[in-house]
Amino acid sequence: MAMNSEQILARLIAFDTTSRQSNLALIDFVRNLLDDHAIESQLVTSEDGARANLYATVGPDDRGGVMLSGHTDVVPTTGQDWHSDPYQMKIGDELLTGRGACDMKGFIACALAALPDITAGALETPLHFAFSYDEEVGCVGARRLVDALAGFEVRPRLGIIGEPTSMQMVLGHKGKLSYRVTVSGFSCHSAYIDSGVNAVEYAAALIDFIRGMNQRAQAELTDPSYSVPHSTFHVGNVRGGTALNIVPRECEFEFEIRNLPQQDLHRLAHDIRHYADEVLLPDMRERHPAADIRFEETSHYPGLHTAPDAAIVRYTRGINPVDTLGDNVSFGTEAGLFDEIGIGCLVCGPGSIEQAHKPDEFIARDQLELCDRMLKNLIRSCRDGTKLG
């Protein structure tokens, strides 16, 4: 018996797919649903085989169609004050509560609930499913999927990334680049600081420079379609030193850049590395030749900048019952990665980002209903062969 989106959502929430844990049990559940409708799927796994992306196509394989994309991982519940079991969906009159309810198992549930309708008749335009792993830790899994898709002779033309936007169509989001920086100095007794190289102080100088980049970026470019209208620079944690009376030999910190997609992310990072290499490091090595500043990239994904008259926007406006363009968002999605290989994307999905990552995460029933309606319209257009461009 076919399940509706609410029933499938309850099943999906029950899988603890916290990022960097295996998502294979959930993927097996999805593959079985696809198999029940005679839909073949393929996996693109992580290096260790513990996690997998799933990709499937329904309809003709000689042309590109519309891709429905979502990530299967969720953020941890550790330290959060939940009032119900986060992995057992709590059913209320209007709200459905559980980890991943809106971010973003709700969209995946709607896509899977549409399978009976999708397979009820022939499609002129293919539908593609792309479900990824480890999005929450830097769009890790989608990179492997994108690499695989880039080698396909035929790949999707358009993509709807179902992150929670209250079903509004979001055309842009910022990119992100993050680093771990290790500053290595030279340790000595704090009574004789001229004999040492204080790693914490040089790290502080670099952190201050990174903080100042916010003002430089704001002066260079702003985009009022974002609630934070400029590229941002943020230091999230710092670790260094062992005792007050010891000049610290090492200090480590992590920082991120969230860039407007119109700005070159790596150029912004280059300015920071140039200051470290050309200003701080020579001074450090005058004191001790082994001093060093090392940068390790820990995550990176591109932004999205879709034009309001792009094919994906025209197409989605024709099927979405919420015919509203939402504000651009500062959080990242996998849309920019797919866009880089020629799949025109926007972000549109049920639920509100205001509920994501929080205790008692929920999605409203009427949001699932709106998404179900959009997908019914999508299937009708694919059956009719509505032009994608």
C-alpha cells in the first residue's frame, strides 16, 4: 500500500543520519521504494563505503530533465533540550516534529510519496532523484555525486534543491570556505619573552586582520537581496597556550568566509594568506627560523546566483502553488555545486529555515501539502513534455 508524504517522513526521521554517520539504512529504504516502482538507482559512495549518494532517473534517458535534490543527513541533537524523542516523529494537529523534519527529510518524503503518480504513465521529460550524504559538514557527499554526473553523456537540465524555504523560490545563496590555521612559534619562560615567539599573539594579529576584512568586503560590494548584504568573515574557535608563565609555542583557530556569489571566494582568502605570509611570518622568523603559519582548508562550496529570468525560474513558477521569489539566503546549499556543471538550480522546499538545527524541529502539515501539489504539477508537466528552456 502506498504511503503518503507524512507516513514516509515518519520513516525517514526514524533513521539517525547525523552527519558523518552511515546513512545506508535510509538509502536502502529509499532504494526499496524505488524498486517497488521498477525504478533503477545507482549509488555513489564515500571512500570508506559507509555513506552513499543515490541517483535515479525516471523516463527517457536520452535527454535532460528535472532533478529533485535533497540531503539525507541531519545535524546532531547533542546538548539540545527536546521535549520528545527526536527520532520518533511527534504528530500534532498542525505540526510534525522530529530531527530532519524540515531540514530536509520533508522534501525527500514528498518526492518519494509522488512515486505512484510518477510511474502511472509515461514521462516525456525525465525526472531525476539526487539524494546526498554529509551536506551539513560542507556539502561533502554531493561533490562525489557531481563528479559522477559531470561524466554522464546526459544529465539533468534543471534542479530544484528542496531546502526549507517555506516553498518560496530562492535564487541565490552565499558560498563558504573554511580553514584551520596553525600558528607555530617558539616557547620560553614568560619572564624572557624576547627569546620566544608568542604563537597566541601572532594568531591574534591574524584574527584581527580577518575581522577587519568584514569592513573591507562591505566597502567593496553589497547586495541588498541578502539579509546580511556583504561577504562575511568569522573566527569560530581558538586554542593555544599551556600556562601563563610559558610563551605559547602553538595556537590553532578556525575561520570561515561566506561570500556573495558575485565575489571570488579564493581571492578573499588570498588576501588573508598574503597578510600571514608577507607581514606576520617574516617578523616571526626573525625571532626564530622554525616559526610557521599553516592553513588547512576544511570545507568549501560555491554560492548560487541564478538570474530571475533563468529557465529554472520560469519553469518552477509554472508548477509552484507559491508563486513567490524569496530573499537570497546566507546559508549554503548544494545548488551551487550542481550549477557549476550546467544544471540550472534554485532552492525551494517545504518548512522554514527558522526551525532547522533547533530542538523540537518541526514542519507544518500545510507545507508538505504545498510541496505535494508542486510535485503533482511537476509530474503533469513532465508527462506533457513542457519545454524546460
